[in-house]
Amino acid sequence: MRSGICLYSWCTVPRMKFVFCLSARGVQFGFLLKLFAWKGKVSGMSTKFVFVTGGVVSGLGKGICAASLGRLLKQRGVRVRNQKFDPYINVDPGTMSPYQHGEVFVTEDGAETDLDLGHYERFVDEDLTGNSSVSSGKIYWSVLNRERRGDYLGATVQIIPHITNEIKRRIYAMAEEDVDVVITEIGGTVGDIESQPFLEAIRQVAAERPQGDVVFIHVPLIVQIPGSGELKSKPTQHSVKELLSLGIQPDILVCRCDVPITEDIRRKIALFCNVQPDCVIQNATAETLYEVPLLMAKEGLDEVVCRKLGLITHQPDLREWSAMVKREKNARKRVSIALVGKYTQLHDAYLSVVESLNHAGTANDAVVDIRWVDSETLTEASAAERLAGCSGILVPGGFGDRGIEGMILAAQYAREHHTPYLGICLGMQIAAIEFARHVLGITDANSGEFDPECPHKVIDFMPGQSEAINKGGTLRLGSYPCVVAAGTTMARCYGSPQIRERHRHRYEFNNDYRDALRAAGLTMSGLSPDGQLVEAVELSDRPFYVGVQYHPEFKSRPNRPHPLFQGFIAAALEGQN
């Protein structure tokens, strides 16, 4: 019996039946266990599955809905894993443009994934793996490789059953991670051609599983007519009709809207979409992102899901989450941070960075006002004016030489004006280049990525890498250890001599320049355990001037801000006083 959760139904383990019962107050337990010549290990209930689809238009927040449900179920004591299927043919988003896809989120095991996995980790506070992010490219790659090996023994390889079977294999694989409920989001919109194999696969899952093992959640749009303000449910009805044509009857409708849904509209949707009235859930625009789980709980989403899946649990304990949201909404201070990057036109390109700043702001009782600075337009003539008044400067990760000189100007401004600076991945490399140019006097210092012919490559290829290597999946990816030097800003922030952080890069600090830069005043405050790789640099005599080769933003949580971001915002606030 797992603490905090009680499951009831007939177990699918052969020749075995059992029932777990839990009192309303969770005080008394009753057990009835009946075995019929069972000699194997008692494995308990089968894993349940929740599938989240979207309709009408994209961008309705399926990912936030799935993440919020994951949080609510976790607070009920249910062990949850989230999963995302994306219909694009790319094997992963690693080589896709941030302008099209937003940021690439990196998991602990080094998978380059969709940004929705960042939402899942931040909301549910669970480290996910590459199994949680599956694209059409991964599915077809697997099937075609098996076909080439001859695994299909001469059979004609088809969408059904071979592609759909591979999709189902990926779904069922999540159940092997010792979880109670798998929440799978289907990317795209119902009606898209590329999403049809995924929808057919989840239809088959529902047909294969015992009744009560699968719940379908559909996220449609409730349209408000401009001028009259009248709510219209017809787009939702048509979206559900599209799902029905594919053999899927949604159990729950989470209706995206800007204003509350009237009871008349709720009853109308329930009637025409063949769902129970309390299964029509409104998802109105929230004041803050992390308020969504609280609004979903108020609407009873988790209650309905538990009823549909036959889960008997205690009520969700949302006190900590509610307190965090209250602190966020009632922050008394403000701090301005300049985010100097090359993809500032699409804020989702730096989604985890933005959320990490907000987490740290909440922890410091502050609202973080981000000043978006396009590094490509930052010049010597404009840098002082555009960065003045900012209490901190952050240079995030990125690839390519576009906008690099503007980033170097930002790092120089922060160093010369004693403005708190946080450089992430590329931002750390920029800090090293800037220091080499303007402090050490190596005026042509650069990175091998930006100028392959540069005579002074302060940043260069990782050992064993070269320009000829394939670009997809060959970066330094995933979690690696780092030894933190004592007496540094890094040590003050982390409070630990060794840490683990997630990486995504191909170039490294060139050790040929380590001694010269250290002698000039740049501290190597983080190294790999063998001492070969520089993981962090800083100016230790400043309140905060730190560059890290890894991506701390991937491990920040709303209720557990990352220590570097927390220290950065604290220093920025202190500088205002």
C-alpha cells in the first residue's frame, strides 16, 4: 500500500484480485486481498492514462493544462509522469530555429526536448527523461531502422499497425517508470494531418485497456464575439465532432476562455458534446501562470479525473503552492533586468530563463521587469543609454555569431559599472572574451565558433570535437558534476562544494588562457571534477558577476528557485538601495 493514495478496481495481474479501501479521513485502512494460486510478486494496480488533445486553434495551453493536472494529482499522493508527442518530423527540436519553436529544454539524461517539458518539470517538480518527449521523427526513425534490420520479416510496413504500435510502445514505456498515472499531451490541433497517427494510437490504447484506465481531456476554445461579448460554443462543438470522427469521445472538456462560462453555455456544451455537466471545465485567463492549478482545482478538474479513473485519494494539499502564488501576486518591490539576446523578438526562446527570473523575484519579494535588448542592435554609441537604469544584466545561451559584439558590450558595461551580471552558456563565453579583450589586452580574442581563423581563441571546440561533426545530438548534453571553489560567489549561492547542472553546448573555455586570465583577476569558480573543464568564471570581488557554462534555468522551480538566479536578483535589489 503506497502512502497517501488508495486505488480501487480489479487488478489486471493474472489470477489475482484485490481491493484497497481508505476511510474519508484517511485514518483507517481496510484491506481485502484474495489470491488464486498466485506465485509471482504482487505488483498492484495497473497504470492509468490521461490523454490531452487540443482543438480549434493552437496555443490554447494544453501543456499548462497537462502540467496543472500533474501538480494536482501529485498533491493528492498520486505518482505522475508527463509526456509530450510532437507531430514534426525532426527527431528532436535541437536543430530547429528558436523563432519557430521557442527554447529547447534539456532533461537530466541529456535529451533535447520541447519547451512544454519545462512546464511539466516546473509544475510537477519531477525530473523527466527523453522518454517524455517523442516526435514523429523519433517514431519513424525507430520503425525504419527496424525495417532495415529485417525485424518485420518481409511484411509491408504501414502507418497502421507499425507506426501506431511504436507510438503505443512509447506510451506504455512510461508505465514502466513506476507511476500511477501517465499524462500524455498530443501536440498540434485535432484535424491536422500530421497528428492523426497519434490520435489513432491513443484510440487503440483506450480500446486495449480495461474500462476506467483511460481518460480523454480535450482543450477547445470558447469564442467571445467582439462588440456584443456573447460567448459561442460552436467551435468547441465542431472540434469535438472532429474527435468523434476519429473514434475518440472526450471525457472532459477544459474550455479555454477569457471570461467565465455561463451555466447555460456549460449545459449546452455538455448536451451537444455528450459529456457530464461537471466535466465541462472552464480555463479562464489567470492573473499569473502558477495560479492555473489553483483555478483548475476550484473547477474540480482533478476531482473529475480521479472519479473517471477510479482513484480514491485525499484532497490535494495546495497550501504551499497557494502561499507561493500569493507571494508572487503581492510582491512589494520591483527590479529591472536587461536580458541581452539575439532571439528577443520571441520571448519563448528564453522561456525557462524568464520563469527562473520570476521564481527568484518571488523569493526576494520582488516583481522582475525584463528589459528585452536585441544584442544585434546594441552598439558602442547606444549601449550606455539602453542599459542604464537596469539593476542587473543577463546574457543567455545561443549559437552563431549574430549579435555577439552587442553581448560583449553588455558584459563590458556590467563589469565597468559594477552591475550584477549573470552569463549563461554563451553568456559565460562572452564574459571570458570580454575580459580577455579589455582587461588582459588581447584585443582580437574571440571564439572559434565566431571566427575560426582567430589567433586567440579564448573559447574553442570541446576536446574530440571538430567542425565536421554532425550538428544534431552531438552537443555536450545533460547533467554533469561541477566542483565549486571555496570563498566564491558560486560557493555563497550554492552552499555546497559540488553540484550537478545541465549542459547544452559544443564549445568550451580554452585552457591555454586559464593562467593568464586568472592572473588578471578572473576567478575559475567552477571546474569539472578532473579539473579539465572550466564550468564557471566570476569576479569574486563583486556582489555578483558570474558566468556559467551550463543552464541553471532548467532546474529552477516556482517553489524552489535556482540559487544562482536567487543570488543574482538579490544582488540586483541590493544595488538599488
